[in-house]
Amino acid sequence: MGNETVPLVSVSVITYNHEKYIRQCLDGILMQDVDFPYEILVHDDASPDGTADIIREYEAKYPDIIKPIYQTENQHSQGKAASKFNFDRARGKYLAFCEGDDYWTDPGKLQKQVDFLEAHPEYIATVHRVKAIDEHGEALDIPGFTDVVEHVFTIDEYVRRSLPSQLASLVMRNVFLTLDPRTSDLFYSCKANGDERLSLLLVMMGDIYCFSEDMSVYRRIVSGGTSWNARMYGKNRAYSVYKQRLALQQFAEEAFGFKLPASILYNILLSALVKTVRNPNLTNFKIMFDIAWDMPNKCSMVVYHLTRTPYYLKRIITIARQAS
């Protein structure tokens, strides 16, 4: 790289069809008040709108900071993880994130999180509370994102809820600089939601510190695009979530020799049952029975659920009353 300054932080921006939002995303990163160099790695996945043209404007203005990849063919449709293109070229000691439709709001966000990680090597990453809006700018209340309080997120909490907060809040040690090839291959081949997969990788390697301040905005878009919310909007997600939990279990065991508890699967079956009680149609019944049939260790599953029968009956009766 010659005499080029090596950044302390690499900020990963994944974008597709974000013409309406990408300026706000990049401006929120560029406004950061920091005492260290950073780079912005932008990956545009062949957006058919004007997203790439806007990125080129910023690249021309900040050529030493903004490092884009302009795909000519969509990589997501080919089953390739867009994040890998940024992870493989990230030079920073730390990785931060802001997808093209989200944005940072606090100019001190990056400095605060990096300072904490520099002072506390025992933590693998930091996150914080976020504000959430829909695609029309209306405020949303999303448990796990908008209600984060200051605490330490561990593997035990991951079992109960798989995300410490939303991706735009995350600043992590760049473990991909030293991750062994086998673990790296297992990580990228894991067929699970990218955020949950990354969170699992991190909590397998250390704890995550959570700040209670909101310093970014998550925009939930369901009308189009390739995001999980857009693709699954209005659908019964239970079977898809179940298959992803299986993949996460397999990754944890093969990469780290750690067995995630079976309850992360059983709770998905309960969720499918709740959906069926609320809306008893053929699709929901099929999804519930598909999960039950596919479930490994069925005997253990039966015993687990029998011990919780009073709780289930009470919850199902409540749901049935609400639906009537």
C-alpha cells in the first residue's frame, strides 16, 4: 500500500437500490468526529437505480476514505454474501457497519465505541440502542433494538435472543484478519441470517458490551429489496427461522465445539403453534407439522414440552380468546 495510512476502523456499507437513502448513510459516517483514520468500504450489488451514481459522487469527493465496489451482476441472487467482499478487504483493527438504508446520528459514536474497545480488550465488540423507523419515517418500537440497556451480552443471552442490537450499532474487533481458514469457511457456508451468524461468531469469541444511548437509526423497509424483512414480509417465517437455527447450531458445534441448547429449536415450534392457533389455515398447519417432523431428538422435544404444558395451555387459551 506504499505510504498510505492504514485505517484503525473499516466501515462496511452494503447497499442495493438505496438511491433515496445512501446520501444520509454516507453523511452520517463522514460526520464522525474521530482522532484516527478510517475507511468506508461500500459494496453496491448492481443496483438498477441511481445508487451507484451517488456513490461515485462521494468517491470523487473523498477518494482516500471511500473505497467502493460496483458489481455489474447481482451477487445476492447468486447466493454470495455481499458482506464477504468487504470483510476480505477490510484493513482496520475494528469493523463498523451501516447498511445503505440506515444512518448514524451521533458524531461521537465511532470514537466512543473504539475508545471502549481499546480500553477493554476483554470485550469482542460493542453495540448500542437504536431508533427505528419504517420506510415512511414513522417511529417503530422494536424489542431488542429500541430498548437496549447498558449491560454485557453473552452467549447465554444469545440463546434467548440472537441479536445484541441492530447491525448499524455494531463496532467489533476485526476477527477476520486472523480467523483460521476452516472457521472462516464454516462461517460463510452457514445458511443463516447474516446478522445472527455474525453475532454468534462474536459471542463464541468473547462478550459484547451494550450502551444505552441511541446513536443510529434503523430503517425497516418491507415494500421491496433483498433484505430479510422485505423478502419475508407477510409470510409465516417459522420454518425459515427453524432451518436457520439448525444451521447456527451446526456452525457453533463444528467451528467451536459448542452445543447450542435445543430450546432454540423448540421455541420455534411453539411460535409456529401460536401462529396456527391465531390463524388456522392449511399453510400454517403444514409449517407447524413440517417443523415437528424435521425436528431432531424428537423424544427430548416431547419431554421438554411436556414439562411446560401448563404454560403452553395458558398461553394458547389466551391467544384463542384474543383471536375470537
